[in-house]
Amino acid sequence: MYQSACNAATTGSCVPGAGSQTDTDRQAALIAQQPPTAPVEPDYSGFDIVKATQYGAIARVRDLVESGWDVNQPDSETVTLLHWAAINNRRDIIRYFLEKGATVDAVGGELNATPLHWATRQGHLGAVVLLMAAGADPRIRDAEGCSCIHIAAQFAHTALVAYFIAKGVDPDLQDRGGMTALMWAAWKVCALDPVRLLLTLGANPAMVDYTHGNTALHWAILARNSTAISTLVLKSKASLDVPNLRAETPLSMLETQAGAIWIGAKVLDRIRDASLTSQQRRSLVSKLRHDKRLRWWAMVACPFTAFYLAGIVFTLNTLYIIKFFLLGCLYAIFHTIGKTLFDEHLMALLPLSVYLATKAWFYVTWLMYIDDAVSLATTVCFLISSLGLWVCFLKSWKGDPGIIRPTREQRFKTIIELSERGGIGFEPASFCSGCLVRRPIRSKHCSVCDRCVARFDHHCPWVGNCIGLKNHSYFMGFLWMLLIMCVWMLYGGSKFYVNECNVHFDDFLTAMRAIGNCNAWVGWVMGNALLHMSWVILLTVCQTYQVICLGMTTNERMNRGRYRHFQAKGGHSPFTRGPLLNLVDFLDCNCFGLVQPRRVDWMNYYDYDAQVHQTIEKEPLLRTDCADADGLAGDHQYV
């Protein structure tokens, strides 16, 4: 090409870079004005029918079939044309072969597999849907004894596993060796799914295989699959005491590997609890440590007690060094109690207990000390803000944040619909493999609560609940009421010291000494109110700014790079309508008919997920299936 350009040139030089910039610009303009060259159509006329099927040359396939080729004629390895179409996901050719009477469950290849086996192994959801619609049986076993659900689990084709179960395949279906899909997934797949999906759809973790007597947990431990181990032990509460044919239990296997880095901390705690002997369980200390009710009460009571004892230390009439020593002793005592009695599974309760303890002592302090030092109007304002706080807190704590709760039938219907649409919607951004639901726009799966929440904002440890569509406005009210209550607490405390102790706040150090000499308890409570107010101000301002100015949630602000509808807007919210209308929409208030809020059913809103997806056809596969070194079905190889 370069030589021909040199021969055609009448002036200039063939040395790269030679010539004037004007000539270069003129040539570029001429090239830009030329119409685009049409793509060259490949010539398939010399392909035989197998090669034409592999490359998706449907016109050539039609010509050969119409000229008399039998679509059910196998090759020397008993592989049919439908096998080749299925393994390469040539859906148009699959439809054509089926119309021409192709045997949908023909067996061929080294593994005596059906076309459905071949499509499953490659994860071709579109081909699987077509074959299943034509009556293909997913329960047929290949030469290795595996049915389609076992193959899909081996290769982590989660969408196929879900589709097979939704179409009626038993999630506990066993292969010839007694292995279930859950066992294969625990043994072969290090990702979270399809183990979590199988458990959600009812797979039984207690089943054992015929050859070794292993459960899914045995297989996960043998594979050192930390994700599967954690999911089975913590989510499904799989038994640690089931022995296999070698008398090995999951507990004994994990105990020999207790120091391994691939065993999670929560799993280790479960191992320690399960490793206690009967004698240890009967001891008084062990009974106290493993009494769930005692642990719950310990987590609830410790913040109340710690707050009170710390305040008592501050009120002691002794040297400050002794007070600091006593505070250190208190910390050591409660730290030991926490390490001994606090339940890891109830740690989410601790921030809520701290909040409740602080507010309880606020009320005690106001009634015992501050009420007599302030006016009745001040106490009434304090109680009104407190009432508003409790209403908003209870709605935020116990209210439904907008949980998406599908029935089993709805889950199956969703899986089948998405599968028959070619898998559009099975992307992690639009389908939750934990809840098995199509995610409405702005929803998210909460990892703490293990559920999907509509218009998810965040999980708040201070109210022990997710903040979402149905309780977000109450959470905002909770923040504002809490901020107002803290302000009233500081105001009431300062009035108490001015009126009762004649303390003046002109000099900070002098005022602190006077507070300590007069009534240190009120000062301790005011200090807590000031500490609370600092983070409440930050959170309130942040939440208010996001809701009114940005028109987005906390989750969207932190993860907007993951969502297509935010990417299309350059990171800006596509839901914002300006500060005033954002506030109207958030409060769902029409202001006596002056404005009209936009009401959207965020529980069932999917519009931004409806995008055109183009299926990229892969290069054809030219070799039949074979067994790999592990005795499992091997991968097909591409050209």
C-alpha cells in the first residue's frame, strides 16, 4: 500500500513525514468526503454444512438442507448439526433445524451429551431457552452422569441454574455419583453464586453423595472455598456434625485447618462454639457465655450501665488522676465483658443500645436537675421535640423501609421472563441473585439485612434498619428532631449552671472547674449531647443536601459510577427537578394544591433498565467435548 502511494505521487517524497501540511489537510478532507466502504460479505459457498453451522452461515445451511441434507445425520463421532448450532449459540440455525424436524435430545460426542448439555456447558442461555421450548429434557445424564443443572453449577452459569429450577428441575437432583448442584458449586466455584442462589431456591445442604458421603460443606472445605464455607455455615446454618464415609465431620476438618487464612473470623467463632465438649458446656462460665438471652441483655444493658458509672466517676470528690484511673478500670471491665459476652451476630444492636441509653439519661437528667432551673415553656418545647423524635425514630427503626418481597412463584416467573428475553436483565445492576428479583431502579440489596430495598439510601446502625423508600422521610425527621433535642439539652444545662451554680461561661477553664465543683453529672450529659450533636449536624446537612440539592440517595452518590443512568448524565442525578420540587417530591406534599409532586412507584419502576442489548456471537467451536484431568466435563475449544 505504501509503495503504490509512492508510485502514484507526482510530487513530494516517499519519506514518512515529508510534504506540506496543506497537502496533508487537503488529502484528509478528500478522504472524509468519500462515502464509507460497504463491508465485504464473507463467501460461505465452499463450506460444508457442519462448517456453515459452526460459523452461523444460515443461507448456506438452508441451501444444503433444501438440496436434501438430513438435519439428523450425525458425523463420525455421532455429533449432530443441532449439537454444533447449540455449542455456538446459533439461535437462528437452531430454530431452522427444529422446524426441519431435528431430534432435540439427540445424544452424541465422547460424553454422549445432548445439544442442551453442549449449550449449558458454554453458558448459552438463548440456545438453552430455545431447546427447552422445543421439549429438551434437562434431566438427561451424559456419560459422566451429570444432568444440565450439574454442568451449569460446575461452570458457575448462575442464570442457567436459576432457569432450570424455575422450569421445574429439582434443585436437589443428584447425578450418578449422588452429587447435587450445590455440591458441585461448593467444590468448583469460588464466587458467591450459584451457592447462594441454590440455597435461596431451597437446595438442601444436608444431602450427601454416594461415593464419599460428603455434604456440600465437606466439598467446600476440601476445595478451601472460603466463600462457599461462609455461605453454608452462616447463611444456611449447615450442620458441622455430619460424618462422611471416612467418619470426618466438617467440624473436624475445619479444626485441623483452624489457623488457615481462608477461614473467616465468623466461621472460626462458629467452630469454637461447636468444639466445646459436653463438660465444658455444663460449666457455669460456659453457660453464661453461650446463653443467647444473657448475651442479648448484656449488649442492651452495658451502654446504660457504662454511661451511669462514668458519670458517677466524674462526680466523685477526689483527684483528677484518680478519676482517670477509675475510668480506665471501667473501660477494662466493659471491654472484658464485651469480649466475653457480646454476640457477634448481635453487634448491630450495640449502636442502637448506645443511642437509647444516651437518650434515657437525657430524660433522667432533665427531670432531676434541669426542670427546676428552666421555664415551663422550655420544658414543653423539650418534650414536644422529644415526642417528634420518638415518632420518627420508631418509624425508622420498626417501619418497613420498602422491602421487596417476591413469592416463590413471582421469582420463577421473573427468571423465566428474563431468560426468554435473551438474558437481558440478568446483569448484577438489574437482577439480585440473592433475593432472585429484578431490581427496580434505585433499589439495592442490603448486605447487613440480606434483602432488597426500594430507593435504598443506606443501612443505619443507629436505628438498626435500612433507610429506603418508606422510611427515608421519617429518618430525616429523626435527624432534625435529634439535633433540636441536643440543642435543648445544651441550653437547659447551661441555664441550670447559671441559675443553680452561678457559673459564667466567659472564661472556659474557669467555667469547667465551676461545673466540676457544682454538679459534674449535668456537665457529663451536656458533653454527650455536644458529641451527639457534632455527628448529627454532619449527617443532617449531608442528607438534606443530597435529597434537596442533588436529588439522589447516599447509595447513588457513592456508587453513581456503577449505574448507567448516572453515567449517561455525567454523574448527575436523572431524577432531580430542582431544590424546591425535589423537596416536594420527597415529602410527597402538594402544599394545598400549589405544586404537584411527582409520584413514582419505585417498588416497580424499571424504565432505566430497558436498554437494547446486542448479542455478540462468538467464533465457532470445532472440537467435540472431552473429559478433563479431573474426570469432569471439559471445555470446548474455540477456533
